[in-house]
Amino acid sequence: MFFDSGDMKAAVRMYDHYASQVLSAEREKDKIDMTMRASNLPSDSVGSDRDYLFNGRFHVHSVACVFKQFLSGLPGGILGSVELFRVLVDIYEHRFYDSEVDTSECRLAGFSSAASTRIKVIALAILALTSEMQLELICAVFGLSALLLHETERNIELQKQAQRINSGSSCLSGFLDLDRLGRVFGPLLTGSSESVNNDTFADIEREIQGERVTMMLIENWRGVSRQLKVWEVFGFPTGAGGVPATVCEENALVEGDS
């Protein structure tokens, strides 16, 4: 997925279908919502749902290709700002240690104090440097990525158990993993593909940073999502006071509903 483009003709038709709807109705929100929120793919572009289900023609790779192309065309990329990207790079490069964290502060269940602090800092950076729509996009992209990674790992483990094969077996190569997701979405974080002053080394460093930030977000997204939900329910942190005390007391309850 994301590396194999599938049926490119179908992908192009799907892309044109959705892009043309937005371009022709950019001021008609109801029409855009009707098109974008539909759960079924356009049958005139790729065939009917019945064809997908009974003839094995579901265009998973083509859909993934279209999704990636839409993200690549977003002004500002997935994150929406270079500033947020730079902050996330700083978070990635900073090493959090349990000994440095104030143990009196509440932490997410299942995470160490250091890991919980990293998750909170990531969540705060995203909240502080995005608009509401950008936040929804970030949650959608990295939530989907985390889910895909989890399901892939689960299916690989099931195959290992069923076939009694080693983790290094070649028949499991090519599956989606964290590294591959980093390579797919890393270049799409800021939407800027232009060279930095024609500096090849700077471009390579930026590419590496993009992949690292993407992997950090996906790897920590389960915790980030839970933290955002806690703050949404009990109030977002304000000023130097941090998270309200009630969040600590009700943290486990909210996490249980996640």
C-alpha cells in the first residue's frame, strides 16, 4: 500500500472525480460535503461496489495512490506550517528521561513518565500551531496510519502463528511498516518540495527529518489521540497552570472509553 499504485487509470479517474467536484463547487459547501463524505467510490470511475466484493476488483492500491496525491497537493502539507514541523523536529531530537520528569504530574496509563511527557508535548505543539480544520486533517492522516500499522502487525503475527515461520522469512517482506510509512508521508508534511538554496545536503537532511517526525507521530499517535480526548472532555491546558487537576483524577475513565 502507498508504494504500489495499483490501477493508474482508475486512480486518475478517481482523482479527477473528486478534484473536479471541489473546483466546480468551491463555494457550495453542501455539494462538497455530499461528494467528500460519501462512503462509496464513484462507480462510473472504477466500477460498482458489487464488482469489488464478488470479482476481487477492489482498488485498494489505487485508492491509496489517490489519497497520497491529494495530500501532496495541499498548501502547507499535512501539518499546515513549517513552524510546527520545526517544533516536532526539536521534540524528536530531545531525549526525555523519567528522572527529569516531575512525577507529581499525571501521566497516561500504560506509558512511562518520560513517554507521557513526550506525548503531551507533541499534542500541545499540534494544538498551538494548527487551525481546527488542520487539526482534523492531522488526526485523520496519522490516525489512519497508526491503524494501518497496527492491523498489518496483527496480520503478520497471525500468519507467523499459522505458518510457523520465522520473523526473518522473505514471505513477509514488503508489508507496510513504520519505516515505509515514514518514507511515504515524510515528504508530504509541509508541502514544500523546493530545494533549500540548492543545497543537496540540506535537502537530504530535511527529508530525513520528515521521515523521523512522521515515524514519531505514528508511533506515539495512540497516546496523542488519548491525550487530546482527555483535554477535549475536561478542558484544554491554559497558561502556566497546565492541565486541570480533574484530568488526572478522571484520566483512567476517559482512556477506558478510547
